Amino acid sequence: MSGKHLLEVEGLTVRFGGLTAVGDVSFHVDRGEIVSVIGPNGAGKTTVFNAVTGIYEPTEGTVRLDGRDLTETVTPKRMVAWGLVGLSVGIFAMLFTANIDMLWAATVKQHYQLVPPGADGVQTDERVFDATAARAAFVDHLLAEPRVEAALGRYRVVSADGKTVFARAGTVKGIEKKRASVQELLDSADTKTPALEGGKWVVPSSFGVPLVSADTEAEATALLQVFKDGASARTRARRTRLVAFIVASLLGALGAAAIFRQSRRTPSVIADRGIARTFQNIRLFPDMSVRENVLAGMHKHLGARAAHGLLAVAAPVLLTGLLAMQAVGVRLGWFTPAGGAVWVVGALVLLAAWLLGIIALRAFSPHGARAEVAASAEADELLRFVGLDDAADDVSRNLSYGNQRRLEIARALATRPTLLLLDEPAAGMNPAETVSLMALIRAIRERGVTVVLIEHHMRVVMGISDRICVLEYGRKIAEGTPDEVRQNPRVIEAYLGKEELG
């Protein structure tokens, strides 16, 4: 087939289990044509429409509109989006592993302290929250950085929130039972070793306490064991969070890709490409007015502008980035508390600008107001076009059957399609309504919309079609002009049956 055709259906096959509903069907539709797809009941006509409009996924074959495959393809932009989704899921999993809620509560409690006495030495009950130190402790916890604290004369290594004890100093008797010695611990603890200084054993630590002293070698050995166990706990915690982050990121990215695979050819995607349709059974919103039904077809034209989408994505990302940089900067000593506060204020200003921008673009922008007015005017024009302007405010369920068909066509045209598929539009209509429908279909073509219809009413098919495609048992048996199809023996046989020979 040539790429000059508006719609190209090539080798279309749709199977349901072991049943082939449509097998190797190929046809094309040129711009400005009216093409009918006919055939006996069960020939696969509606299945072809469903495959073209994304309701069914073709088992085999391709469907192209204006030379472009209707299936969404993988692009670098989508791959980046999948990566961002995976990154978000990974961060969430890491925070969940770190028990972030309990940590923040403990961090706030630890840094909500009494105000130091004034120059007069008077202590008051006033308390203050050290936000900078709290954020630093928060980052310590995310990095699984333990701290050393004294409890009943013994040292222990705990998590930043103080809830989890990674290791504690045992009794001298317990250490002797383990037959631990300074040299044995030294061999398994890199360069950390106690040293005898001024009658005290000094034990180096990397958990916020540079040097810890002990009276005896046994106590020093116990402390060294605590620090060694604490270091192991830190390694395990970091490994757990890293594994959670990597696994969740991969699962998040793969999940986003899987969702895309399932949604790359949905009816909404096909509609955005420029194909609209109606159905055999009327599918209106029965409790909405006639005008509201048409407006429902304009949803993609009434969406926010691209700037709104960019603002909605960029602002939260920048806000998160600023807060993360501020927290890391405090942790690494880049900012003083006052400098950190400047970053927080900047982040809050950005958040306020984001919210105001969303409100302005969505609710109060002149563009939004003009779009609503234009949409209402366009809906009224479509209702005049199909002859329903006098019933614009009526509830759609109160329309006659023929007028409900017209309303469905108006709603489909509201999507501004290039190609309109009509599934048995004349079904249930009386002769006068049928003649009026034929005139309407011709008028739709004059608006620049190409039409493909399924129809059993041969008067309609032969009266308005430029070409006809005939199906039988899911396969194409004929294609041509109305005169060619009318005289085709296979078509006559499909509709009237084969005369038995005596």
C-alpha cells in the first residue's frame, strides 16, 4: 500500500483464543472518501472497527493513519519518564526501609530543647527547636550513620532516632567467655586499636565520639567490640537501603514500561491521533444535556496549556532539589544555620509561586475563560450542523432514537477528527430519517472529515459510498465501487446463498 492513503489497514488479524474473528484483512481509505464496510452478521465488521480504534489489540497486522502507525512508540522522552518513576519508587522504598516517620518524630523530640539560661543565669521553661541540627540528624539517619551514647555507665551504638540498639558493651566476664583480646579485635577491625595513654585505654570511634577512654584493657576490648559491631550494623543498614532502592527503582521503571505497553494503543490515544467513532448501541450520557454531551467530546481541547504542564512538573522537582541541597549542605558544613534558612525561605517562595501559577493558569487565566466560551460556541455550531440546536438544553435521554444517533455523531465530531467511523448509523431509523442521515454524512465529508461506515441498509450503502469493502467470516471477499460490488458473484453468494445444483 502507498503512504498517500489516509487510513491503511494491512494484514489485520484478530484472534480470541482459538477463534479467528478477523483474518488477514487489508484495505485503504483515501482522504475525502466515504467507504462502507459491509457483510453478513458475524462477518467481523465491528471487530475491524474495534481493532482500528484501540478497543482490541490486533494479533497481527498494522493500522496506519496518514502513514503513521497508530501504536505509540518508545521514545527517549518516555524512557526518561520511566527512569524518573523508578527513581521516585526507589526513594520511597529507601525511606520506608529507614522507618522515616519514627525517625522524624524522634529527631524533633531530641532537638526540642530548653532555651539556655540568659546573662542573669535564670533558667526558663521556654523551649526552642534546632531545625538545622534536626535536619543534620535526619540525614545521618538516612545514611545509616549510628551514634554512640552512654547508658548506665556503658557505651552503646544506637540509630539516629535512639530506638534501635546496634551494639552494646558487654560485661568483662562475658568478654572473657568469648576469649576476645585486643589483638584479635585489631585483626578484624582495620586500624582501630586501643592505646594506653596516661593510665587510660583510649579507644578510637567513628560514631560521633572521637575518643573513648576505659580503665582496663578488658573495658577497652568491650568498647572496641561495640564499635566493631556498630560498624557492621551500619554496613548492613546501608546495604539494605541500597538494595531496596535499586530493586524498587527497577520495579518502578519496569512497571511504568508495562503500563505504557498496555496503554500505547488505547481508544484515547487513537482519538488524539484523529480517529473518532460511534457505536452500534447508543452510548450517550443520558442524564446530561445535549450540549454537555457535545462538550464532553472536547476534553482534549479544553486541557491546560503546555506551560501549565511544564510548571506542574518543574516546580516540585526544583523544590525537592532545593530542600535536598540545603539538608546536604548543612550536613557537610557548607551553610551556617542562617544560610540554611535562606534556602528554606527560597523553597517556600518557589512553592507559593507554583501554587499561584497553577491557580492562575487553571482557573483565572484569560486563556481558560476564552477556551470555555469558544467550546460552548463550537458545541452550539455542531448541534446546528446535525439539526439539534433547538434541543441543546434538553436531557439527552428524552431525544428520539434518530436524534440520539445524531447527537452521537456531533459528539464524535467535537473531537475534531480527521477520520470518522460510523457503526450502523441508520439502524432503527425510519425512511425519512435515513434520507436525512445520508445528507448529513455527505455534509460531514464536505467539512473535510473522511467517513468509514458499517451499514446493513443497502440503500444507504449504495447511495453514498465511493467504495465498498465486503467481509465474510472475518475475511475480505470483495472491494470496489458500488456497481462492481453489486455485480460480484461472491458478494451475491454471501448475501443470498449459493444455488444448489440438481
